[in-house]
Amino acid sequence: MGTRHDDRTDQAEGFLRTPQPASTLPDWMLDPPPPRRTVGDRVAAAFWSLPGATALRHRWWAWQRRQRLYQRFPNAAKVTALVLCFVVALALVLAANALYGMS
């Protein structure tokens, strides 16, 4: 009464089972070779084997997980970005106007 069904169970219970079609993939796709170790992988492995590298990695991860200023103050960041974009656009328009007026 288990959940395992094989050919004998299917035949005993009278079920018809569709055979699995043979794969049309080539052998190199069915059983790919292991990935190659690149120069970058070797350099990284040598770097992380140095003493203190684990602590450095954990500090780096903690720094990456910190909450950025724009995440703590999203509305202030949006207003600041809007003002900054306006100032840059105004500066570009004034520069174009000044260059056009010189000619």
C-alpha cells in the first residue's frame, strides 16, 4: 500500500503506462563536463584562503546589507532627486542658450 508505483504495480492494477520517450539531447548535454576553474576562480580561492579573509568577507556582507540613506528616507530622496534633475536640466538649457547667443 505504499506510494511507489513501478511496472509490476501498474500491470497488477490494470493501468496503462505511457513509456518515457528516449531523449533527443546529445550526450554532452545530458552529462556535461564539470565547470572549468578560471583564473579568477583560482585567484579568489587563493585570496579567501589568506588569514583574516573570512572576517573581511563578513564585514563586506554586513556593509552590503546596510540600509542606504534613500531607503531610510524615501520621500526626501525623491524630492532631492527631483530638485537635482530640475537644476541639471535648467543648467543645460541655460548653457545651450548661452552658446546659441554667442554665434
